[in-house]
Amino acid sequence: MTTTVCWQDTEQAIFQVLTSLTANGGTWWIAYSGGLDSSVLLHAVCRFAAQQDQPPLVKAIHVNHRLHAQADQWAIHCQQQCDTLSVPLEVVEVDVQLTGEGLEGAARRARYGAFEQALNPHDRLLQGHHLNDQVETVLYRLVKGLGLPGLTGIPAKRSLGKGDLLRPLLTISRQQLADLAQHWQLGWIEDNSNQDQSLDRNYLRYSVLPALTRRWPQALKRIATAASWLQEAHILSQDLARLDLVSVAIDSTTLNRVAFRSLSVTRQKNLLRHWLQLCGQTLSEGKLFSLLKLAGRVSTKPSRLLLHREHIVFIGQGVISLVDLDAMNSNRKTQLWDGHSKVLTPLGKMSFERVLPPGAHPSLLRTPLAKEVVTITYREGGERLTPVGRNGSCTLKKWLQEQAIPQWQRGYLPLIYYGKQLAAVADLVVDEAFVAEGEGLKIALE
């Protein structure tokens, strides 16, 4: 009698979640691997749909990663099951490309790419993640030392491509699903690699979780509840970060360092994480701590932190800026100046305003002669100039060092040539031989 109540309660709990999904219309795609979880989900959705006056359109999608010797047999099994249920199945073969995140991560990226391609507006992708998966995820991320965002666990809903991703089984344990599958007399695929406890996830599944639940029978639900509390805490931290960003941001990629340092260290860390995520950057806790240390210190000496090959964070006296090196490199090209237009450089738009001061002005560049070709280019090495205010000539490299120009920035400073002679370095300095005696050009780098 107890078993009957158990499977009925599980079925009812699943149907209750599915009822809440019927409002928006669109296709319900079942992410169908052929394993226990997705098999129960597929059959549950079909049984639920059969009870509805206006049932949702149900389809299944099976992703063949081609990584297992039995991958093709699994695809055949899924097709047979879907044919029995009269559910259209789309089998997608993906090419798993390793890019540094490991085989499991690469397979996941390929799989979700296939899911995104399948979804149209208002479509939903339903996945079979359950309570045990949630707890495994939280514990795994906890022992890996991940921060608050990671400890929030698996979300029940999020956007995916043009549609939404939903996980209606997150409150159901694997044992409950197995009991329901047994009652429904389902067959499913067992992947032998899931027994390999040299893999962290499998060790948690077969060694850690059973020990926890033997000692504390309610451990799974309590850990999942803790994850929901952490989700609430994360939402609050995001709300606070948005408020702080309004008062600290100069623009989307630059923070006011003075305003930033007025915040508590906890809010600084929270703000940095949120700001960088908005810019498409995710940092490890170690790198975030390094950035926090650089940004919060009293020193006025510029510094930088390399995030990835393409991005750095520059910390100046008054600013904290995220720099996209790829975008800067794309604008690092030699150009001719036509005498009036602004010039796009890696560091922003450079303009030349004609100014008539009362006398000679050391910051003004003389107007070029008709025969002089004005070229905007960048360092190659060996350049020399005689900076205004400095006693004698020097190499550009030495002058940049004397001015404490950040090393990463030096190759992106626009150099203004009159003919073959270096006349000015961005809006920083004019060569002595090219200072305006009367009307001249005021250089501005936005």
C-alpha cells in the first residue's frame, strides 16, 4: 500500500508542475537521452498531455555525441520508444570540440548548442534533472570552492536560445523516479560509465549521498532547500550590485575608482563580479580576489590584470576599465588624416580642433603644410622625438616609461606623423619641432 501511495504522489507532483506550464503554448521539447530520468519525463508528459482538452505539441530531441561505443544503439532505442508513444523524435549528431573545459564540458556545450537550434519562440525544452542531481551539483561546487552563484545549484527555469529551459523533476528524488518507472514498466538505458567512481560526480552519487541519507534521511531535501535560500541571497546580491553600479559606473566598461573604493570590501567584490558578468566575463574566485586587491589599494600607480587572452582590466588613478584587446587590435591600423575628420583608434576617437591662442602653446600641434601627408600609425620600435618640456630627444619607449604609461597601452597609442617625422603622441605630447606658433591643432582623444 505504501508503494502505491508513493508512485501516485510522485505522478501527481509531476503533473502539478506540468499544469503550470500550459499557459504560453509553443512546443514542448523533451531532452531525451534514453536514461531513467528522461524516460520518466517523456512518459509523464505524454500521460499528462493525454488528459488535456488542449494538449501541448510534444516532441523529443536526442543528442548523439558520438563519444560512446553504444551511442548509435542508444539513438535507436530512443527512436523506438518515441515511435511507440507517437512522439516525433529529432536525433542530432554533434561534433564535440575540446577547447580547454574538459570532455564533459565540451559535450555539454555541444548538446546545449543543439537544443538552442531546435527551439522557436515560446518553445520549452524540458529536462529530467531531479533532486539528487541538484544535491550533487551543490556539493560538487561546494568542494570545488565556487562562490555564491555556483552554490545556487541548478535553476528550475532559465531562457535558452529563443525559448525556455525547464526542469519539472527538480523536487523529485531518483528513487521516486525509479519507483514510478517500475510501476509504469518502463525500459531505459544504463550507461556503464556512470558506475565509474573515479569520476567526481559518480563518487558523490554512489558513496557520499548514500552515506548522508543513511545518517540524515532528509538530507537531500534539506540541501536542496539550502540551495533555494542561496538563490534568494544571490538575487539580493544582484539587486544590490545593480544599485551600486548606477552610482559607480562611468560607462558600460569603466568604473569610477574613487566611488568604488568608498564601498565596503564585500560590496566591491559583489559589484566587480556583477559588472564583469554584464560584460560577458566570468572570473574564478582567485582572480576576483586579485582584482579586488589591485582596485582597492591606495597606490596611484596604474596596474592591470589579464582576465583572458582577449581581455584585461586596467586600474588607473581614477578609473577601473575593462579592455577588449581584440577590438583594440582591429582598430590598430595606419590611416591618413584628411584634415577635418575624427579618426577611430584603439583607445577611442581622436579629433583635431583648430585653435588660435594668443601666442605659442606647447600642447598645440602646428597645422600641416599643404605638401605634408599626415599619417596616424602605431609603435613598431625605434621611434624618437623631442618632447616639449624635456631637455633633448629620446626614444619614444623611454618617454612612455618616464610618463608611467601602462605597458599594455603603449602599443595602442596613436602616433601622428607629418611626412616621415613623429609630430605628436596621441593627446599626450607634441614634438618640439611641431609646436604651433599661432593657430594650431588641439588633439583630443575621447
